[in-house]
Amino acid sequence: MIGLGTLSCLGYGPLPNVTIIGMQFLDFFDFLKNSVMMPIAAIAICIFVSIVVGLEKVEVEITKDGNSFKRKKIFNFMIQYLCPIFAFIILLSSIANAFGFISM
């Protein structure tokens, strides 16, 4: 962490000409965190909730105190299909933008 933090600090100072994929260190780490790791985490959470935990356990937790789960079908569809697909599209478009295949 000290090494990566030092590289981030030096990117705009003594090492402005050192780049990764055309980005200085701080910009690259920002890209990596926001455009790569966050969509991967979103996909992992969708898989974890829908497959590992199970949608039935989510429903039990929501209806635990007598609350109703009015939008159960929409939630199940979104967590299983819609959210992972959109997160994957965001991931691909961010990577394609970084390598210059598309312009955003």
C-alpha cells in the first residue's frame, strides 16, 4: 500500500511522464477502482444474493416483521438478470473507452 500510495503521490510531481494506458498513476488507480472494480463487485453481489444466499432467504428477511414484499417479481428479475447484465456492459464500455476502442 505504501508503494502504490507513493506512486499515486509522485504521478503529478516528479513522475509526470510515467503513464499506464496513457494515464498517470493517480488517474489509472481511479479508473481501476471506479470503472473496473466497482462493476465487478456489483456483479459479484448480484451472484451472491441470487445464488449463494438465495432469493427465498431475502424474501423471508424482508417479510420477517409482517411487512409485505410487493415488488418481489421485479426484485428477483433485476437481481438475477438485469443488474448483472448492465454492470457487465458498464465494465466492458469502461475498458473499451480506456483502450480507445470507443469514445465516451
